[in-house]
Amino acid sequence: MEPLEIAGRLKDKFPFEVLEVKSFRDQVFVSVKREKILEICRYLYEEPDLCMNFLSDLCGVDYPERKHRFEVVYNLYSLKYNHRVLLKAQVPQDDPSINSVVAVWNGANWHEREACDMYGIVFNGHPDLRRILMPDDWDGFPQRKDYPLRGKEGAEYRGFEETKELHAHDKEWNIV
Amino acid sequence: MNDFDNGRIATTDLTLNLGPQHPATHGVLRLVLDLDGETIVKCTPYVGYLHRGVEKLAEHRNFLQILPLTDRLDYISSMANNIGYCVAVEKLFGIEVPERTQFIRTLTAEMTRISNHLLWLATHALDIGAMTVFLYCFREREKILDLFEKLCGARLTVSYPRIGGLKNDVEPQWLDELYRFTDEFPMRVEQYETLIDKNRIWLKRTKGIGVISAEDAINWGMSGPVLRGSGVPYDVRKTMPYGAYDKVKWEVPTGKNGDIYDRYRVRMDEFRQSNSIIRQCIDKLPEGPIMADAPKFTLPAKDRVLSDMEHLIHHFVLITKGPQTAPEGEVYSATEVPKGELGFYFVSDGTGKPYRMRIRSPSFVHVSALPKLCEGELVADVIANIGSIDIVLGECDR
């Protein structure tokens, strides 16, 4: 099925959820509201002639100047029909949460953990939402646009609380 | 543990930490295993020890500067990563790549697949206890690395492709040497098979172990040989062809049972397919330029730079500042690297830097499914399972 046709089907089924359909380089991007994301994903997964059974990717994107600051991008692919569509759910900054789709694709588990780790987006109903790439006691969300690429002088991470005293002499020995 | 209770020995579950510094975890992977005797009740992987923030870093680099970062993702098949990145950027820029380049890229990508699978077979067999295979595989891998060195000067982190083309053209002598390698390589693969295919220890440790059904493998997002071992003929080279894969004849090997043995078989068959692709590419290699004609994004040829003012200016701007404009939009592009589907998702805001670069790495997905493979099996099978999904933590943690 042509990706634009899938977008049309989605629009018919969820007329109030689909915000915008864009196409670039033969790929179709469908912006949706976040409230019914699980229902939308389940529909795409279960409908026999759509059969989006492969979650290629799931990631967050940060747009600080937009009304809805975050976007969660679901990259859906059908192994059966060889078609792809990218769903983009809008997530506001004051309540950065969205329903988890782990119930539909198990593969979403770690991708959602990573989006939470990097952008601070909370996935409701996720079985095990912890930091994944950054240490457990890390402050802040590194891939947000307002997070600096390099920290301030002396402000970088010095290891876990337990090992901090090991670094107490770093300054006098000039290893900072 | 020593309490006697009505004549029975009371037991407790044991929590065992495996890694991150453990030679059999193929990098800095840490697993916490809850054991009941030798059976695994729960397996929890911890990753991130090799996180370098490549995605964040890429937002502060221009498109030309990101290429060397992709070498360091899957550092044992860096050529495939480079090509994956270049294909994605070319899709974003809308650059048409010359046919000769397509063939050379296909050929080098398949060389990478062979060298990756050789390293995989060597270490996987070593994990399970077959030492000799390791030495045999490294003998052939060395030859491929030598060929890479002759081609571009680097053995591991090659950075050989460029956006819109290649760093340099291939020499006829180099092609001859590669052809000689492909002459004898199928015989070498048979040698590896005689070493382990009928080995009872090998069979007992791989057949029926780490089974994952086709539905589960798809649902977990697995790709590459792991998915094909479960009988799903999904290969990005066939479904979304790039390079010259639609111009050569080859097949997608698949397994049936989805166990470690079938994943091994798939990779062994891929050796032969890759070998045949390389030979066909050499036979069909067309003449022509190797760089696309898109002066705003691709580096002009050196002889033009030295003789032509306009090209000199393009070269100067690209090297000192990078591409000044990029089309606005979003693009997802996938390529089949030796480990599975490597995807690049770009959000471009029109400047010469990506607004967001997302790397969909196969290893990350495969590690996430490790508990599914391991739970209910024995401790020793964890090592066999880690080997069979062929992970590299540089790519997993990015």
C-alpha cells in the first residue's frame, strides 16, 4: 500500500487525532495527538491489510520553540507488505508524558527507555522505565537542546557518590 | 543455604553479576542474572558503559564531520556504517551517486560483511570452546584488512566513502588481488565447516538453544541474521535496494528453527553469498566518475581544485565551514550492515548541521531481546546466546 494511502486510512479512522500529513523524499510523516497513540498503534498493527508488525525505531526530538516541545517518532514498517510510515506524536513540555506502546511491540521497550533517558519523556504503562545509557544518578536530560554539549569548568560528572572521595585530590594534582 | 527443613535442603536464588569486564560479553555488556541452580530465572542487561553521545555530538558537527564518528559505532564493520551514513545523507540531499561508486560500495560492504562474520565466528566458537576456528578465521580476516589498508590506508576505521562518492578510485591490481581472495575463500569456508559442523560439542551447544520464533523476533524488532535465522527473509538489501544490490544475483539465506545453530548457518551461507556478490561486482564494474556532481555538498576532485577557481572555492568552503545549506525535511534511511538493519533518521532544519540525528542500531535492539533468549536456559547458554546475536557495544551505546 502506498504510504499516503495509509495516512488517509488513519485520517478516516481517527479524524480528530491526525494533525498533519507531510511527505518528503517518498516517505510519509503523520503528526498525531498523543492521547490515543496506543489505539492508533494497535490499529496499524492489527489491521490485516496494514500489518505494521515491525517497529524499526522509536525516538524523541526536541523543538524548544514549539508549543508542543517534544515529538516522539514511531518508525513503523510492515514486513508483509513492505511499506513504511512515520508517526509523530506531539508531547508538551509541562506534562511530558505519553502512553507506552510496549504492549504492541516488545521492541519499543528500550527505545522508550532511551527517549526517557535523553529527553525526560515519561512513557505511561512502561514495564521498567529507568535510565538506560546514562548513569542512574545523572541530573538532566542530555539530548535536550538547552543541555550544553560540554559542561561548565569543573562541573562534569565525577563518578558515583561512593567514589567521589577518590577524586578529592584531583585539583591539587592537576588531573581535572 | 545450609538450613535443613524436613530433610530437604532449602535453597535460595542466587544473583550473579556478569561483566562489564568479561571477555565473553563481547565488550562492556553487564548482565545481572538471577539463578535457580543453573537455570536463569531473570536476566537484566545493563548497557551504556560505552556511551559517547554520538547523537548529541552530531548536532554540533556539519554533515562532512560526522562521517568519522560513524566508524566508531560498529568498529569491526566500519565500512558498512560509513556507507549507511552516506546513503542516508545522499537521500536527504537528493544526490544521485555514479554507478561505479555504487558497485565499489557494494563490493567493499560485502568485504566488511565477510570480515565481520569471520570475527563473529572466531569469537563465538572460542566462547563455546573451539579454539582452532579462531586462528583459521583470523588468517582470512587479516587478508581483508590488508586489502582495506591498500585501498584507503586504514584497516579498521576506514572512512573510505564520502557523501556523494568515495575517497579514491580502486586500482586494477587491487581488484586482481581481491579476485584471487574470492577464488579461494569458498574453500576456506568449507574448512571452517569441517572443523565445527559435525563436532558433537558444537551441535549440543547450539541446536535447540536460544530459540526465538519468527513472530517474537519480529515483535522484538530484530533484524539481520538473527531474524533470518528464525525463517523471516527480511533483508534491507532486497526490500529497499541501495548500491548495486539490485544489479547482481544473490539470495537471502534463512533458517528454520530460530536457534543458535540456524543463526550460525545463516551467517555461513552469507559468506558464500557475499563472496559471489564481490565477484559479480568486479566483473560488472563500470567505468566512470566516482564522485557525484553536487558541488555544494560533495568535495570536488583534487585535480579540478588545483586548476579551477570555482572548484577551489567550493573545496575551501566545504573544508573550512562545511555544507552551508541542506534541504529542510526529515529522512529515514536503512541499510543492511552485517549485524542487521542500521537506520539513520535525520531531521534537517536547512542549516549545514543535522537538527537531530538518530541512529537505529541493530545491536541495541538485539541486546534488549537477550532476556527473551536466555530466560529458562542454563548459565553456559548465556555466553552462546550473546555470541549468536553478534553485538558490538560501541554501536549499542553509541
